[in-house]
Amino acid sequence: MNRLYTSLEPRVIDDGMLKLAVGEQRPQEEAGKLAKQEGILFKDVLSLQLDFRNILRIDNLWQFENLKKLQLNNNIIEKIEGLENLTHLVWLDLSFNNIETIEGLDTLVNLEDLSLFNNCISNIDSLDALIKLQVLSLGNNQIDNMMNIIYLRRFRCLRTLSLSGNPISEVEDYKMFICAYLPDLVYLDFRRIDDHTASVSLSVSQQAPRFLGKGKEVAEAKHHYSIEELKHRENLMQAQMEEEQARREELEKHKTAFVEHLNGSFLFDSMYAEDSEGNKLSSLPGVSELLEAYRDKFVIICVNIFEYGLKHQEKRKTELDTFSECVHEAIQENQEQGKRKIAKFEEKHLMSLSAIREEVEMPNIEKMILECSTDISELFDALMTLEMQLVEQLEETINMFERNIVHLVGLFIKNVQSLMAQCRDLENHHHEKLLEISISTLEKAVKGNLDKDLSEDVRALFVDKNTIVNAVGASHDIHLLKIDNREDELVTRINSWCTRLVDKIRRDEIMRNRKRVKEISLYIDHMKSELDNLEYSDILD
Amino acid sequence: MEVLREKVEEEEEAEREEAAERAEWARTEKMMRPVEVRKEETTLTQEMLRDLEKKLSEIRIPVSVEVPAFTKDTIDISMLPVSYKTNTPKEEQLLQLADNFSRQYSHLCPDRVPLFLHPLNECEVPKFVSTTLRPTLMPYPELYNWDSCAQFVSDFLTMVPLPDPLKPPLHLYSSSTVLKYQKGNCFDFSTLLCSMLIGSGYDAYCVNGYGSQDLCHMDLTREVCPLTVKPKETIKREEKVLPKKYTIRPPRDLCSRFEQEQEMKRQQEIRAREEKRLKEEEERLMEAEKANPDALHGLRVHSWVLVLSGKREVPENFFIDPFTARSYSTQDEHFLGIESLWNHKNYWINMQDCWNCCKDLIFDLGDPVRWEYMLLGTDKPELFLTEDDSGINNEDDVENLDKEDEDKSFDMPHSWVEQIEISPEAFETRCPNGKKVIQYKRAKLEKWAPYLNHNGLVSRLTTYEDLECTNILEIKEWYRNREDMLELRHINKTTALKTDYFKPGHPRALRVHSYKSMQPEMDRVIEFYETARVDGLIKREETPRTMTEYYRGRSDFLSYRHVDFGPRVKKLTLSSAESNPRPVVKITERFFRNPAKPAEEDVAERVFLVAEERIQLRYHCREDHITASKREFLRRSEVDSEGNKIIVTPDMCITFEVEPMEHTKKLLYQYETLMHLKKEEKLSRRQVWESELEVLEILKLLKEEEEVHTLTISIYDTKRNEKSKEYREAMERMMHEEHLRQVETQLDYLAPFLVQLPPGEKLTRWQAVRLKDECLSDFKQRLINKANLIQARFEKETQELQKKQQWYQENQVTLTPEDEDLYLSYCSQAMFRIRILEQRLNRHKELAPLKYLALEEKLHKDPRLGELLKMFT
């Protein structure tokens, strides 16, 4: 902004420019020669300097996956873009550019040092993702609103901040304000905040009410109150979030037990939620009492199911824990054995290798090499046997676990189903009662001495027997459907969980086996090739 | 008790019979005891006797060391207080009671030995035993617990055997006398110990009973030294982990069971044979060790201390033998019977049968059937409620008799013994002369008081191979107060290995040093207090060709370094270990896992093969892997065939990677790693060299310390600490001077003049004025006199000098050079004196008027004269 556009043309970062920069910044001397010979891959570059190049647009940086430090200062960049892939970036310098808004930094979660010195930024925002931010340089910008400081409160690691050269820094109590609002800050505008200032601002902010009416302190007192308010709000938010979190966790726990929303009248309420007839009928005399009793009983059964579900969840968990613990132990034990075998082999192998090197007689060498190779294949056999043994053992254990867990799940389903059946019985019972009342009411209606206070749409039901029976039946059907749905949901979910669990265990085991076999063969191959190399070089000698 | 009684009688009878015979050959063979006599109760024929004599002469008896006599003659009773020499009326009454009690007792139990109730004290006054106990709490915190108390008593006193081993002594001296002479018999020991224990709150009793020979003679040669007993390794009970539900089945065992069984059988046979052999050996040894049977078994009188449970959290009753300070259970077979016991309040007689040693005794002193008490009304410990009324009422008449005679409220008079005092010096010196030797089975323990030996040695335990104590197995020496913190030196004579243990605080943080010789580059192991060292070194092991170091808690995670040295290259000029280090052949370093790095980049072991110019790296193993990455660098050729400098070639690095990675294949990476390793190698070699130097320094330091062996003295030890002593003396001197000065300032000028006036009268004004004038004129005279004196001296000196000068000028020619020198020195001295006198005179002249005025001022202010003078002026 404040720089003149020179005769140079604005440029876009392109491949050529990047190659040139990387080439210039490679290591020096011998290492440099080596680097030149081999060429440098962009993704190995850790730091890149692209300053004073009249860059207008950031582009083509996606290959620098592992870049830690990027300097783009003293260009004419107007928009932060093209940095999405550089997630390992720790250090980003965008000073002396023409940036107006902060944007495009949402993926740079590792960023610790951000410099936006001498740009045209007027508002601090869009930095939420940078939770590790320690140093933020925003001097010589257009920031004029004190509220921007409050935005910075969310960066718990922020220690250094520079804001000089902004309209905001002209404000009288700028320093005090920042110290008061950002108490963890150590350096402001490249100067250490001395303890005195900090304590003054802090003490002022804490004890300000005492100094009321003393000019400067009044402002601090104002800060004090607003800070307290802010803190209070933040604390409230925090508490709310924690509460929310706890509630979510609780629900999650219930969900894993497949009995969520069964610890109350949720199911019952949902039964009546879409049941217009039932609601209408509840206004009949005697029905509300009936409904109340029904509801109570129903809820008791639901709670029973809920508690039973939690108990069973606990059982399944301990079962799973024991299983994984045992499997882990077995694998560890097996690994230890393997390691011991390898260590023993290596000791011997090293000795024989050096012996071969020392040996001069050709036939002897051949004999020894032969010995070595048999040793290697023996090791291979031993390791593979060990692995196969483990596979068999684990197979057996997994089968047993599967049997047990399936049994557990079956038991659970059976019991839940019987409890659900009780629910249905209750519903049937209720239905009969309701029907009775309805019919008696119908009789009354036929006789014409229906209660006066019944609403019109209820009255409409008592036209003839069919209507009322249908209405009651419909309500009953809805209820049963709800119960069935809930039961089905539970059963399907637990079954699918079970299958998925067992599948996962098997898959993991297969993966583990593959990996181990691969590892062993890689190792053996290496050993063999080493021996071959030795042979080869010896023959050459 | 009955049975024991009979036995005692029998034995006594036998004893009497033998007494005559004994007298005959007692002259030739002192201290000989008829061993076999007990078995042959028939009268002995002459032949048998001769036979016996022959047998006996073969028995070797350890020549008892001449025991210092501790009789009345050696005790100075003139300084003792009155309570020692007389009895108070209450004590007289008690003695009468005791006599009465004793009479009734002997009447009722005529077959038992008379009671030990009121022996004579050092002033030949009968004193009741309970009053001889003087409960005292010692001012030393070390003496608060029973074990340290007993240890102190056993260390502090020298044992004197009883005059008659079969009877309680006639005298029982006060503990204060015993402490003063540091000698005593078992009764003295237990009285002192019991006083201390009761004083510190234990429920302790003195016991008069019968002990085994070893016990009575303080003979520990058949006991295993408690210091040599290795603490029993607590056998860790392998917690049998219940096989979990899903524990994998072990692979099928394909071995033949039959073969296993056969193998087992064979093993068992071998073991059985071995065991048998061992058993036989043991039996043989036991045979050898077994003592000759004691003729007076069960008759030897001994006294010890019984501590009952209940107080001071003592969980169960036990005995303490005051000679050895060892505690025994009440079932121990060394204790053969109890006659009576007492504390400072009461006296109990054992009414239980002791046929089975003390194993069946029940120490419920409140039970009158088992324990007959002497005084009623003193606190009766734990009376069993089950047998109260009926039990007591149906009691035999003994009790009733007692009850009638005793004044029910009579309680034990206060002890006649002076307070037991142990001076700090005596407490520190402990053993008589600060030295004590105890002989155990195959071991000898010597103890010294701290600071007695110049090298700080406080105790030495010598362990022998054989029973005769000729072949030394090992020596353990404990030190205290050493400046170099040496605590224990262990010398193994069979392997010649010495091990020194240090307390924390050695300048080099040494903990353990085991070695065979102090020469460098020999086998040695040095352990360190690693928290006191910056480099975290725990242990350094050395052999002539290797050095191994173990580390812990380092920031670079180094845990182990092993160095192989080659033979030293001969150098003609200087060949000390310092200037010509041995060439390093191989350095192996191991590292702990650095959790901050991924496993495949975290080096676990690196080996610098210096001679072969190879570097081997082994990385840590990843958690789910069994193989670890490896890398080997060869740096043989720095120059290729065309003479160009090769930086790095692909075949210089052999790599095995568990999971092949892209970037590590690059030459650049390899080159950087190699460069880094080269630097590290240099550093490691330097550290090895420093380690060697350090060993040399440590050895030098140790040698110096061994020669100097200074002892530290606590600053609170006012007696030994010279510095603090000096300081204290200086302080005292200063105080004294200060005091003198104060006295001087209070010097009364007027005193000599006031004396002339009649005393007690108030001064008149005229008198005051005269007094003042007199005083002033006197002072003036003094000043003048002083001036005159100085003047006179000055003149005398001057005259003498002039004379001398004259003499010199006259004889100048004839003088020898010595005389001349003499004269010159005299001259200079005289000149000096004259000058000084001159100065003094001048100063006096200056100061005299001032002093005069000052005195005048003082007199004006004097309260005696002031008012009168003021009126006058």
C-alpha cells in the first residue's frame, strides 16, 4: 500500500520461481554438491524464502507438504490464498504486503508465529484455527477497534503481540488496556511488559473500585468491570459447554448400551405424540386416571429395560476388555520371543560374518557362507512357526470370544424382548379398558346424556360404534407400532454392533498377521542380500 | 516346681557326696567339674575314679580369662549418701515384713530354696530387692527403646561371674556403684536394665531363676553372630495369576512324558544322594559343635529381665538377657526356671512347675495360684475375672496368712539408690575403656568407642572358616565420622576383594568401590550416587582391557557405554597412564528410548569400531515390530581411484529399514548422518579419555584420604571441636575483660579519702570541699610524679648512652667486630628507648591538664559531693 509499484511486473508464484528459490537455498559445500547431484524434492524442503519478488498471487505451493517456515514478506500480495496444504507450517511471514483481510489460514493449525506487519488489515478475525499461536505481529495496520483485543483472548499460548502503528495504539490507555485484557502476554510491541505495569494494570483492574474518581483510574475501573463481566460470560460459556459435553457423553454412553431415552417417559410420550385420537380420547371421564396409571407402569418397565441395558453394556465391556487384554498379552509375549530369537541370531550372524571376512581360503568361505544361509533360513522358519502358532492361538480365542459375545447379545435381546412384551401387554390392557370406557361413553352419547364439557371433535367420535372403535384401534395401532419400532431398532443395532465388532477383530488380526509376515520376510531378504553382497565382494577381491 | 525341686535335691546330694572326692584332685586340676558323676549315683570306687580322672583330663576346658574381682574391698563407701548406710523406719518395717513372709514361705514350702529378698548392699546394710530398683528415664533419646537400652547395659558393664554359681549372691549393689565401676554380676546387670526399662515405661521385671551354662557365662561361642546372619530373603510369593478367560492356550507339548518321568527320577536320585551327603556332613558338624553336657544344668542361678506385654506397645511377653542384650521368647530353652521376680513395687514368687523349662509358665501376675505376691494393695496387673471370688476364697492358707499379717495399705518405700546418672562421655565411650570383644561361633566382633581409633574404626567383625577361629574368611570394618564418608569396608580374604561402602557426601559422589588393588587399569567396580553427579553415572566397571559405564537420567538418554582398549603403544618418552592413554578399539553406546522421536529414528545402540573405521547403528524397535532398523557406515576410502575426494558413495552405507522410507535413501541424508556420527565419535572418545582421567583422580584422592583419615567433628560436639572450643574460650576471655573494664570504670576516686572520715556521717560542706581539694591535689601529685618518673628514666637512658659512647670512642681502636656490632645494636636500642620516653613525656604533658580537669568535672558530678559543692560555688 505504502510502497510504490516498481517497474517490475507483478508476478505469480510458479514452478520456475520455486525451483530457483529452492536451488539457491540448498545446503552449502559438499552437502550442496550432493544435493545438486540428486536434486531436491519440494516435499523435503522445510523452509522457503520468497521475499522481494514482487509476488502478487500465492500459488503452486501445494507440493511443499512438509514446509515449516515460509517467508513471503516484501511482496505485493493482496489476498492470502493457496496455503491450505501447508499444514505443517510453524512460521509464516506475510509482512510488507497489501493484505486487507485475514483469511485462508484455517488449515494451518500448527502455526506458532504469524507476521502480518505493515499491511492494510482493519479487523482481526478468521484466526480461530491457530490454537498454537505464540507470536502475532500486526503492526502498521488499520486496526482501530479495541474489541479486536478481546478477540485475542482465545489464544491461550499467545505471548508476543505487536500492534504499534495502528490507530488503536494512539488511544490513551492502549497499553494498560492490552495488559489488562491479555494477562498472559509477555511482550508487547517488542518490549517486555515489566511486572510493574502488569501488576499495576492487574491491581488496578482488581482493586479499581477503591480509586474511583481519580481520572485515569476511572478508565481502569471501567476495564475492571468489563473484564469481570467478560470473564463471567466466558466462564458461563465454558460451564455451558462442559454441561453440554457431559450430557452428550451420557447420551453416547446410553447409545452404546442401545437403551437411550428409555430412562423416562420418552417412549411413552412419543407414543402419544402422533396419536391424535388417543389424545382426544384422554379427555373422556375416567381415561385420564387410566392413562396416568398406564403411564406409570409403562415408565417403570422402560426404566427396567434401561437399567438392564446398562448392566449388560458393562458386562460386554468387561468381556471385550478381558479379551483385548489377553490378546495383547499374547502378542507381546510372542513378540518378545521373536525378538529374543532375532537377537540370538544376530549375535551369531555377526560373528560368522566377521569370520568370513577374515577367512582367506575360498572353499572355507563357501562353506561358511552356506552355513550362514542355512542359519538365515532356520531363523525364517522359526519366526514363521512362531507367527503361525500365534495365528492359530488367536483364531481359537477369537472364536471363543465371538461365541460368548453372541451369546451375551442373544440373552440381552431375549430379555429386552420379554420386557417389551410386557409393554405390549400393558398397551393391550389399556386398549381394552379404553374401549370399554369408550363404548360406555358411546352408550351414554346414544342416550344423549354426554357430558357437556367435552369438546366438539371428541363428540364427533361418538357418532356410532364403528367410528369410536376405529379411533381407539388406530390409537392402539400407533402405540404398538412405536413399541415395535423401538424394539426393532434396539435389536438391529445391537446385532450390527456385534457383527461389526467381530469383523473388526478378525480384520485386525489378519492385518497384524500380514504385517508381521511382511516384516519377517523383509528382514530375511535383507539378511540374504547382505550375505550375497558379501559373497560378491569377496569374489571380487 | 516340685519336680525341679526334687531334681535339685538329688543333684545337691550328689554334689555333697562328690565334694569330698573333689577336694582331692581339685588341687591338681582347677575348675574341673564331675561330668559323668550325675549318671553314676553309686559310690565310686578308686578305679572308677582313676578312670574318670583320665577321661576328664582329656576334656579340654577353655581357660577362663582372669576375671577382675569385684568385691567390697574395691568399693569406696565413704562417699556414699546416708540412705546407703542406714535403713529408714519404713524400710525396717519392710524388712520385717519380708522376713515374716520368708519364714512363712519356708514353712509352707520347705523344699524350695530360700527367697532372694534382702541382700546386703555395698555398705553391708540389708536392702529389699524392689527398693534397689530405681526407675530412671535416661536423658538420651537412644536409650528410650528396650533394645538400645539392653545393648547399652551389655556394652557398658563388664561381666563378673557369681561367686557361687548355684546360689544368688549375698550382695546386691546399687546401680550407681555398678555404673561407677562398670562391673557387675547378672543381678547387677538386670537391676540396672530393669530400672532403665521401667523408667522408660516398660512393664519390666527382674527375674531370679536358672539359666543354661552359656547364658550364665556370657558364652556366645556357640551362637551365630547376629551380624553374620543374612536377612532372610522374603520369598516373594509368585502371585498365581488366574488364567483369564481368553488367555491363549499354550502350544501343544510334544515331548514324551515317559522320558520326562525317567529324567525326573534320575534327577531325584541325584538330589537325594546329594542331600544325604549334606545331611551327614551337617550331622558331623553338629556333633563337633555340640557342647559337653553341663553337670549343673538347671542349677545355675541367673538373673534376667522379663518384659510383659501391654505397655509401650509390646505385643507379647519376652525375656532380655542383660549380658548379651538379646531378646528371647519366653519359651526359649536357655531359661530353665524362675524362682521369683520383682519390680519396683512388688515381689512375686513363682508357684508353677518348671519341669519343662519356662515353656509352660503363664505370666499372669494377678493370678495368686500361679504367682504368690508379697505386698497386697500395690497395683495388681491383669487379674483374670474368671477365677475371682471363688478362686481366691478357696485358696490354700498361704494367702490367708499373708493377708492377716500385712498391713493392707503398705506400699513399697522409695528406692534408696541415688539417681542413676551416666555422663555423656561415659555414654559415648560405652564399653569400659571404649573397647570390647565378643566371640561368637566362627566370628569375632570387636567394638570401639567413636574417636578412639584415629581412622574412625568403630567395630570389626571377623568371620572364620573353622570353629577354632584360625582361618579368616572375611573381615568387615565399620567406620564412623570419617571425612571421606567411608562407612564400611568389607575384605574377602578368599578372593582378596575389598569393597568400600561410602555414605552420601563423598567429594566424588562415591557409593561403593570394590577392588583388588589400588593400581589403575585393574579390575574394579565403582558405584556412584548418581543424583550427586551431573553426568548421571551410576556405575563404572573396569577390567584391564575394558571399561563399562552405566548411566541414568541423562538428557541424551545414554544408558550404557562400553569401551574396549587395545594394548598400549609403547612410547619412550613418557609412559604414565595420563599422558599415554590406551588406544580405543571399540566404543559401544546404548540409549534409552526417547519418547519424543519415532522409534525408527531413535538410536538404540551405536558402535564405533575405531580400528575398522566402521560405525554401526541399531535403532529402537517399534512397539508392534520384532525387527529394528539398522545402519552401518564404512568410511574406509576417502579418495577414489582417480584421486578425487569422495564425499559419500551409496555402498558406504548398508541400511536395513523395517519400513523403507524415501528420504533416508538419499546420499545427502546419509552424508549428514555420517558427519554427525563422526562428530559424536570424537566426543565419545574424549569422554572415554575423561573417564580414565577421573578414575586416576579418584584413586589418587582415595589414597590421600586413606593416609590422612581425618575425622569430622560435629560443630555441636563442644568437647572435641577445637575451633568451637577456641571460639568459646575467646568469648569467655572477652567477657572476662569486659567485666574487668566495668569494674575499673566503677573505681571510686573518693574511697581512700572517705575512709579517713568517720563512717556513716553526712558530709559537711567544709569536709566536702576539703575532700575535693585533697583528691585533686593528690591527683596532681600523681601526675607530677609520673612526669618525674618518665623524666628520670629518660635522663638515665641518656646518661648511659653517653657513657657508652664515650667508652666506645676511647676503645674504638681495640674493639673486635663483634663488640662493635654489639655496641651498635645497643645504641640503636637505646636511641629507640629514649625516643619513646620522650614521646611519652610529651604526651603526658599534653594530657595531664586534661586529665586533671576531667577529674575535677567528675568530682563535681559526684552525688556525694555535688550538692555541697554546688552550694559552695
